Amino acid sequence: MKLYYKNDEVLPLQNTKPKSAFLGLVQWTCMLIAGTLAYGSYTIFVHLCEVDGRIPFSSASSTLMIETSKLVTSLVLYLQQTSCKPISIPKFTLWLPFSIPAILYAINNNMAIHMQLHMDPTSYQVLSNMKIGVTAVLYRIIIGRRLSKIQWFALGILTIAGLFDSFGGYSSQSRSVTEIHITLTGLIMMISYCSISGFAGVYSEYILKRHIKMSLHLQNMLLYIFGVCVNGIIWFIHELSNPEIEDRFSLFRGYTGLTVVIILSQALNGLIMSSIMKYASNITRLFIISCSTLITAVLSVLVFGTTLNMYFVMSAVLVCVAIYIFYMK
């Protein structure tokens, strides 16, 4: 059953039966919930993997495995989709645009892991809402989407929320995960992360919708092929530049069961996000990111016993207000 998505709403095709439309809506809703849970639990899982204040596995290795998992899944789905049809390989000129988001996502996915050492999970999730502002500006420039004055006002509130959280949690050194904190290095990394993520997201949506009739699974394959190549090169260079490591070039060095959970959940999240960007928009993707803030805060309190200070609470309230104004205008 196919659905047509317009202005972030799920609209069944005219010849779609009501029952099929309902099932499609349920499927879409479950996908959004799964994406929110996967995004919100990511930083919690990474912090649980920490050993003596460091990440035991290579970020390049984990991102390589995430991209590989997404590529294999997309290949299987595409072969299933074209089981009765001849497989056509697109021209290389259609491949090249996918190399840009692949490189940007490779940088961000590696950065996201190391950022965990410079801030607590809740600060990471709250500050990542700065993607909304970056995405909104780039949406206007690249895709030409206009925002109302009230939406720009909401983005201003979101910026203030980020400043509150940064001020209330600032520390010159990394502290315990049970405290709200962020270092200057972490703040700089977060600004870079949100800027890169915003551009990569908008550009990905642009190229996915530019060829709307092309199979999403095929488009994903083109993106993830570049992703595997870029992350493979990063991993190889990292291993080559660290001769002191005993088990060098061991792809699964430092892996645990939680590492596998991170890889599988982020692979699922990546596939969900690509569906959203093709059939809905980046605004829906940002709604998931915003909602996941609450998931991370609750898990941080339950898992780590994190103490939420006044600045974080004020920041969280402002984020909720900004989200409401932006989406419920």
C-alpha cells in the first residue's frame, strides 16, 4: 500500500481502500515512534559503554558497521522489490550527489560518539535541538520553504533554551554522567555537529525528492555505498596511524553487546530517517529529534540517577514551548 505525504501529513492515494489507508497510517506512526526511541536512547547506550572515561571501541569501526548494516538491508529490500523485474543500474551522474551527504554523515557520526565524553546525555539531546534553527535557514535557501514570523519566533526561543542549558551545565572539565555538564570543547563540537547535520539533512531530502519516482531502497544503496567507502577509509587511516594498538585492524575491537545494540538501533534509525525525508520532510525528522529529548532525560534519571538542575528544567520547558509554537502554529 502506497501513501502520499504532503506538508508532513500522511495522505492515502485516491484509489487506496480505507482499511489499507488506516494500516498505512498505523505503520507510519509506529515508524515515527521507533525513530524517536532509537534517537533518544543513543546517547544513553554510548555512555553505558564507557570504560574509565573513554569509549572502548573505535567510532570509525562502529559507524562503518552501521553503514554496512543499512546497505545490506537496503539491498535485500531492493532485491525483494524488483524480484520480478530486471535490475537497472543508474548512471554514475546520479551517484555523485549522494557522496556529499555520505561524507558529512561520516564526519557527524564519528563526532557524535566523541561528544559524549564532553557532556551528559540530557545536555546532548537538548542542545541537538539547535538543528531546527540551522535546518530552517537552509530549508529557506536550498528548498525555498518559507517560515512564518511565529516560527522564527519559536526558533529564537529554542536558541535561548540552548543558552540556558549551556550556561547551567558549563564546566571546563568533563564530569560525571550523573551531573548536567558540558565543556567548551563539547559546545564547539555541538555547534559544528548541528550545522553539518542540518545541511546534510536538507541536501539529502533535496536529492531524494529530486528523483521521487526512483526506488527509495535504490537511493539508499547509492548513499550507503559511499558511506561504507568513506567510513572504511577513515577506519583504515585511524588504525594505520595508531601503531601502539596491540590488535590493530581488528574491526570489532572493544565491542560488547551494547555496541551491537547501538549499531542495529542506529541502522534502523537511519533507514527510518531516509523514509521520512523522501515521503515527508526534515521538519518531521526534527520533530523526532525534539521529542527524543524527553526520552533521554527520563532514561538519564532512571539509568544514571542524573540530577536535573534549574537551568536544564528551564531549558527543557523552553524547548517544549518552541516545539509547540513551531509545529502547532
